[in-house]
Amino acid sequence: MTGAPSSPDSPVQIALDGVTKRYQTTSGPVLAVEAVSLGVHRQEFLTLLGPSGCGKSTVLAMIGGLVAPDGGRIAIDGVACAGPDPRKVALVFQEAGLFPWRTALDNVGFGQELAGVPAARRREVARELLGAMGLRGFEAKYPRELSGGMRQRVAIARALALDAPILLMDEPFGALDEQTRLLMGEWLVGIRRRTPRTIVFVTHSLQEAIALSDRIAVMTSRPGRIKALVDVALPFPRDLDSPEVADLRAKLWGHIREESIRAMEGLA
């Protein structure tokens, strides 16, 4: 698998044009995101990377229709985003959010159940996805019987079961230990190979961003803007100890360090 399954010539599926978002707080309005313009190509894996509080999750929530922008426009396949649409967009969050009274199989099938998919078809799709996630034999287990990494794989399978062309992932491995995070990244690369789709991924981890992405959008400290777009033209699986990765990590860290220092100076 090459490092760039989508090219700059492939269609732009997600378009952000001058997107701005303000939040009202007890101390007054806070400008979270300002004038963000970005195009995400079909079947591209784009990661949003930046210092804490820079608006990465806000951008993701606006793409998913969970939060409305105060300015600018977001369009998916040329159609303005007016709210959540599970036919187009599925989401995975840091917390797996599984229903404790449902088995892994029934958790994966929940979205399809809401969509009126027949039970036999739901079970078939859920079994296939759990198998692809390395969870064959765990279909009848409840969330309390699964490890953190397993629960998150169930959550990803639940999102994939919706068969939406776009997958938004907000720090999905953030609550896991480092070893499990690395393994989850490998699982995600494999799943992406089997079921190509457009992925927008939020993380604080430079290593995670390099291991998974086609492009990385580095955001400034608040208000979040796009500081740099970095291509990751490396083949999978990626050797994270290679000189090319070291150079890329140094480049990204330079951007992040600069913005983190600027944020701390702003608080002084």
C-alpha cells in the first residue's frame, strides 16, 4: 500500500471555506477557530494536529454537523452541511461509548438497527467487521468483559457498519496506553485497506499522525487556523525509526513547539 491512496487530483469531498467558530463563556466570547479553509480529498486520511485548545475537535465537530459554524461554509460533496447525516459521516470519539447492556455484536449493529436494517443482515455485517478487527470469538462479550483497546475496536466497527463514506475520529486512541495505541494504529491501516473511505483524524501525537496520515494539517494556537499542510509520502507499513520519519517529526515539532510557546506567552 502506498503512502498516498488519494492524490491532489482526486475530488475534494469535504470543503471548509473561511470557517469561524465562537463560544460564549462566563467571561465572554472565545474565538475558537478563525478563517479555516481546507479541502479533504476523497479517500484521503487527513490528520488535524496542533497544541491543546487550538480547535481541532471543534473543526471535526463542525464537519460532522454537531456544531454550526458562526462564519464560513462547510460542504460535503458540494452540499452545505446542515447537521449530522449518518448516511455520509460516521464518528468515533476518545471514549468508546458502548452500551453496557449490549454485546459487542449488538453494539456494532446499533446504527443499522436505527436505520431499519433487518436483524439477520445486521448480525452478518457485525460479525464480518468484528472479525476484521481481530475480535472473532468476542461477539457475545459485553463491554465490561473487553479491554480498552477491544472496546475501541468495537466502537470503530460500529462506525464502519454505517457504511458512511466519511469517518471522523476525535483522538480515538487517546485513552489507551502507548503499546495499545501503536497496535490500534496498525489495525486502522489494515481496516482502511479493506474498506477505503475518507478519514479526518484528530490527535496530539506526532508519531500517530506520521504513522497513519496522507496529509497533516497543523493548526495554530487559539484561535485555530491552518498553519501548514504537510504531505506524508511514505509507504505502509511505515518505519517510524527511519531518517525520513525523523526529519518529518522534527518539522512537525517545530510547528507545534512554536504555537505552544505562543499560547503560553499569551497566558502570561
